[in-house]
Amino acid sequence: MQVLGIDIGGSGIKGAVVDTTNGQFITDKHRIQTPDDTSPHKIIPCIHQMVTHFNWSGPIGVAIPEAVRKGIILSTINLNEAWQDVNAGLILSELTDSDVFVINDADAAGVAEIRFGVGKHELGLIMILTIGTGIGTALFHNGILIPNTDLGKLEIRGLTAEERASETSRLAEGLKRKVWAKRLEMVLSYYEKLLHPDLFIISGGVVNKSEKMLPFVKIRTRLEAASFLNNAGVVGAAIHSADQL
């Protein structure tokens, strides 16, 4: 099935048409700058612009950086508070005259990696971290998603995980990658003690240079870079949409 996947990020909104039988892009990826004002009346036109760019009339999957249940936005930690309790799935379906299904962005990245990426055929507890503007998390047990975990907000020694180890914090503090890797090591060590996962998968913008960082992270649990790099959210949103049809 071909599905338009859209991933709403802190700095950019990305989209591409995805072949959900293998997770590969059918089109080039298109990017729109995320507005400073992340309220629905600013973000929704960007999604419509993405649909128009691809001249798309089929099913759509949208990854959004908030907790989601049945298309309804349950939290407003990252986006404007006007999103609270908004039925984004219904609104976007009516706007585009298409079947639109919404999923948390980290969960979407996890879906891509579990279905076709480095997490394929992996059993046990797998934790995916999307590291960029913040840190999103997704948990899978024997391939089944445990949705909306958002463990990037957990406090570790006085700071949240994303305050310690997000790409935003690294750039803001001017940290060298080896130093930042030790920050990530602290975060992952905390998750190890809390959850005892079988595998960590690192996704998001930092994956593009993972070979310069991840080897310096010394933990007991196996650690892998995402196969889909920074495209996992787009791919996973599309797969999630196809799974609902």
C-alpha cells in the first residue's frame, strides 16, 4: 500500500509517500519549517500544504510529538496547549477528504524500526529513543507497542533526560560529541536500571553521525542506530496508517 507519511518535528515537518510493504520512500522527502507558533491553526495548514505538495488523495499517517489515543491529542508538552483534547485524526480526515491516522512521533519511529529496521525479529523489551529537539521514547515488548511512554521527561539527577542529552542541549552548551555521549550514557544507564531492556535503538537527527558518538556510550544493553536514520517517523506514521485500514 502507498501512504503519505508526515512527521511533525520541533524544527521541521517532513513528508514522503511510503511503500508500506517494505518501508521505502516512493517519492523524495519534502520539508516545511515548523512554525514558531505550534497551535492547530498554524500546524494544520502546514499538513494541508504537505498533502497539496504531493497532490495526494490516498491514506495519510501523521506523527505528532504528543500522546495520542484514537486520534485525540492527550498532552501538550511539546506543542501549543490549544491541541489538548483535539481530535486531530477527525479534523485532518475532513480537511483532506482522506483517511488520516495520528500516532505519537517516537512510537511512529519505533513502528518503522520494529517492522522493517534494526528491531525486526527482535524479541524482549526494546526501547527506541528519538533524539533531536527533545527526547522521545517508544517501548515494544515482543514486537507489540506500549504507546505514549514519553520517558524523555523523567528527571535524572535534577535534570530531565532531554535536558541532559537532547541534540538541542548539546548544541546550546557547545558540547563535543564525546562529552555528549557520556550524557547519553547516563540517561541510558538510568533506563537500564528502570526497565532492563534487551535493546536500545537510537533514532532522530543525531543518528546521521552516530559513528562519532555511539561507540563512546558504554552500557550493558546492546545499542544500535536506527536503520531509517531520521526518516523513521515518516515511515512509521505511514505504516501505522496502513495498519488501521
